[in-house]
Amino acid sequence: MNQSQNSGFQAGQAKGQAQEKSSQMMDKARNAAQSAKESSQEAGQQMQEKAQGAADATKNAMGLNK
């Protein structure tokens, strides 16, 4: 392998490694975004349940839940 071929080979390896690293970082970002989405949905569900509980308690206190 001559110097030119070796340089090309090394450049190809570096490019492949950079692409793999980029792919791994994108996967991590996707996973973080999915986790944030799920946490947000869970928090929203909890808030909705608390609001419903508060509404029910108000109805009970006012005698409207008959």
C-alpha cells in the first residue's frame, strides 16, 4: 500500500468512526427526548387526576354529587 492509498484508507476509517459516533449521539438524543415525553405525559396524567379529585371533593362538599 503506497502513501496515497494509506492516507485514503485512514481518511475512510476516520469518516466511518465519525459517522458511528454521530449515530450513537443521535440515538442518545432520541432516547432522551422519548424519556422526556413520557415523563411529561405522566406528569400531565397525574395533574389531571388531581384536578378530577379536587373537582369531586368540591362537588361532595357542596352536595352536588348525589
